[in-house]
Amino acid sequence: MTKAQKFKLLIADDETSITTGLSAMLELEGYETETVNDGFAALECLDRDNFDLILVDLMMPGKTGLEILREVKERRLPMEVIIITGQGSIDTAVEAIKEGAYDYLTKPVDPKRIRSIVPKALEKQTLVKENKTLVAEKRKLEQKVKSLSRFEDMIGQDEKMQKVYGMINAVADTTANVFITGESGTGKELVARAIHTKSSRKSGPFIAVNCSAFPRDILENELFGHEKGAFTGAIKEKAGCFEMANNGTLFLDEIGEMPADTQSKLLRVLEERKFRRLGGTKEVEVDVRLVSATNRNVRTALAEGVLREDLYFRLSVMDIDLPPLRDRMSDLLLIADEFFDYFNRKNNKTIKRFSKSCIDAMQKYHWPGNIRELKNLVERAVILCQEEEVELQHLPRHIFFSPMQDSGDTIRLGKPLHEVEKEIIFKTLEQTNNNKTKAAQILGISLKTMHNKLNKYFIGDERD
């Protein structure tokens, strides 16, 4: 620390000779000083200005040095406190150090000691401030990284997801219908909601309908509504999803499961922007942005006639294909950590992390259920875990015994059963870093059984 650095010091003592002498000495050392003669005046200075260090008399009118120290600590002021005391109050000065004072000086103040102790106190304060700045910058950087990983309610930095985000941004504030493809659990509804949220229709309704959840008659009723008396039980008129989504967005999920005659009616609505309720004669006009999705292979669905070609071309002005989780594994831990934090809070847990073996298993797994499967797995693990880390025994067994893992951990058909058992036990021990207790828990056997089987295998190996 150099004298060129300008530090501001507050000197508080009821003896004017002390404040004057210390001020003159410290200003010669290159510091800026301010002096006061009672505790109340010292607090007023702390209220209106920032200081790097305060030298304060232990026994002072108004507020004592100990009270001022406590005030500094309570307010978390970024400054060090040095206590000035007479010989008879050294025990109290030592008590002040226990409460957070940097050090103490005894009267009469030794110039050599003051020239030694003040720079050291200021050096400590400088390091504390620099550390706080680094922590703040780290948090800011973490937030920036997190924000770059997020797009509305979606999480991912993978290049494939960045392309999806770009397409959403391009199409969101247009009138174009959007067709989303992707496996089950990839987040197709999240894409639809993002398109709605980023569009000029965001203040309007977002209505989602799963076409596979209803039989044909009920699906048409859901989409178009009905008039009173249209069928038995129709005791009053009911607006359908098209009416409810007016001036907003209608999301038709799993549209490949929609019956052919319903697809025909949907095509007419897209062409004319109007429809009739079931049992009605009056045409209802609507202004609806349509976003559709399917987990089917579109080419196959068109070839088989499951999806009408003319309807598909109406729905797919813009196509967005969502990648499966196995094709964006760089995002796995980002997404898992997000679910982990959420379920930790939801279940009032204080679990700290996933174990390394747990992370390794998740990274090797092929995730046929995609993001939805990952979410369910993390929720289950957090509920089951009673320790600081989520371990392998908190995961479903198929996660680390999947025959499709990239590691090549497959079981050859025709292999003797005792060899299969031996291989599974040894691989589980490898995953748990040879922790037999954890391996036994994962395999659902007792520790005694584990030891018995290991003894049998080792004896068998020796005979070979």
C-alpha cells in the first residue's frame, strides 16, 4: 500500500490534544483525517460520510468506543475500528477486539505503533473491499451466464437450442402459423408459450389443447363449443377453445392424433377464419394465431394419411424442430441444476449437490423421455435423499443399467446368469467408488449378501 492511496480516517476522542496530535501525524503520512470529541458527533460523521478507518476512544461522552464499534458492525460499514484506551481499560479493549475491533492503542499513543498499526488495518480493509468486489463481479457473471442460458421458460446453451431461440424470435411477432416437431418431453408447449409471450398477442389468451386426450366428438366440442340443446346434456351454450383464444394464441398439441374429419373442419376454420358451434347456424369470426405440435415423424404421418397434407401446409408456415435431450447433452447439468434448486425449495430440503457418480450416470444415460423424464428423476431424487448429496441409490436403477449407454455396458444374450450377476455387482461397485454399502442399497440386497457374493466371486476367480 502506498501513501499515494488516499484513505479517509475519523479520529474520535474527548481529549483535543489526542485528536490534534493524531490528525497531524497521520496527515503527514498522507492520510485525510476528520476529528470529533464525542460519540454522538462520531455517529453523525458515519451517517454523512464514508471512512476507511476510525480511531475511537473507549471511554468517551455520548457514545462509548464499544457502542460505536457495535454500531459499525451492525450497519456493516466497510471500515476498520481501532480502540484508543487508557491503561486501566485494557481488559475492555481486549473485549472490543473479540467483538470485531482491529486492534487497540494505549495512551499515551506511541507514534511508532500508530505508524505500524494504521497501514495494516487499512490493508486489511482494502483486501475485504476487493474481495467483496470480486464476489459481486462473480455473482454478476453467474447471472449473466444464467441469463444467456435462458430463453423465456427454456434453458439451454447448446447450438441447436440457440437456433431454436433464433427461429422463435424471427417468427414470434408475425401472423404466421407455426408447426413444432419433437419427441415427447422435449418442451414443445414451452416453445409455443415463448412464441405467444414474445408476440404482439401477449396480452391476449394462450389456450392449449392436447388433441390426443379427447375422443372425436368431445375434441370438436372442445375446439368449437356448442349451442344449448345441441346434444343430450347441452343445457347451455359453451364457447370452444377457438373463441376463448380470440386475439391470442391457440396451441394444438399432438395434432397428428386428430381425427381426419376434425382436420377437415380445422382446415376450413384456417381458410375462412370463422366456424359454427356444434348445433349452431350462426358463424363465429375469430382472430387466432395457431401453433401446432406433434411427436410423430411428419413425413410418415403424411405418407400414411394420418395428417392431411393441405392442413399441414397451412399449419407449417414456419417449422421448428426441437432436439431430443440426448442430442444436447451439454445442457443436461444446466437443466438438472434448475430442477434441483426448484425441488429443493419446494420440499424444504437443503441438499447441496449431485454426487460425481450420479452426474456420470446421468451423462451416460440416453434419456428417452427427454426433459420431462429428467424433471421427474430430479424430483424423485430430492424427495428420497436425506444426505448432503444425491447419490446413485436415489436414482431409478435403469439410469445406470441402461443397455443403450455410450459406455458399452451391455449384457450379451446367452451369458450365464451368475456371470451377469457378477458383472452387474462389479460395475455398481465401480460406480460407487467401491462403497459396498451404497452398492448394496442400489442393488436392493443386504450388505451381508453383498459380502457373501464377493467372497464367492473371488474364490471362483482363484479356482480359475
